[in-house]
Amino acid sequence: MKRVFWLIVAVTICASSTASAAKNEKSFYVKPQYTWLTKGYPDVSLGHRHGVGAELGFWYALRDDLNLIVAADYAYYLKSTNKMHTIDLALLGAYTIDALKWVVSFPVGLGVRYYRLPTASDKNKVDALLIGGVACDYRPSRSFSIGLEVKLTVNLAHFDIFPFALVSGLRINTYWE
């Protein structure tokens, strides 16, 4: 009986302090991130596959559980003597589950990647991307959240160069209506 009482108290407290999403809500986020490229290109050494960078994005809530996302990110690859880097632009949709102060989202979409390879023969490439991921944010208020996001990108045009990239980062969001 005590457990039931404390469960009711906990649910009441949490329910009264929810920070749920709403239709037409907007969000801007910044995400410092780490990128790991799968090996595919023969002249790219293991050290070139580890990148650091940042992503900027804008969310628009079409409904309380469906969001439209526009994102741009940049990554610089460590140990790259010829300054290997990537720039991604993406348009995604995200299904969102808003449970009290925790928000889980599943972004899926398409993008374009520009990358500069560290070899003289194949310097610049542009590729189409298929993107999917998962994110979990802690949202203590209606105007702020912080969370982790992991995305997998698949190169569609030059699958032989870098078939996949795994991108993970700490996302910091600000919201307004």
C-alpha cells in the first residue's frame, strides 16, 4: 500500500511539471559531434575516419508528435594532412514521443554531403545521403532541452568511397512558439 501511495505522489509531481511539445513550436539547436566514417576509399587511412565538428538545426512541430528538421553540419577529420572535411545539409522528419520531461525522437530524411578527400586525384565529391537516427532529450522547461543524438548516414551515389557514417553528439535546444 505504501508503494502505491508513493507511486501516485511521484506521478502527480512529474505530471504537474511536464514540458511537452506543442504544434507550431519552433526549436533551434547546436550539437557538438563526433563522426566516424566506415572505410571504403583505399587511400584514406584509419586516422582520417575520425572527425569532430558541429551541427546547427531548426525544428518545426507540424503536430505534437511530428517535426520537420532542417540541419547543416561540418566535420573535420583528425590526422588529416590534406584537411579532409565534410559538410552535410539535410531535410528530415522526426516522430517524437514526449513522456514528461524526457523526449525521444526518431529523425529520418535525405541530405547532401560535400567532402574533400585527402588525395590529389579525387579532391571534391558531392553525394546524396539517406539519414536515420534516434535522440533522447531531457527537457526541464518549455524553453530548453539537452540530449544525445546518434545518426547513421548512408552515401547513395559514391557507396564505394564511404558507405556509412555514424554521427553522435550532445544536442542543446532552445524552443519558442
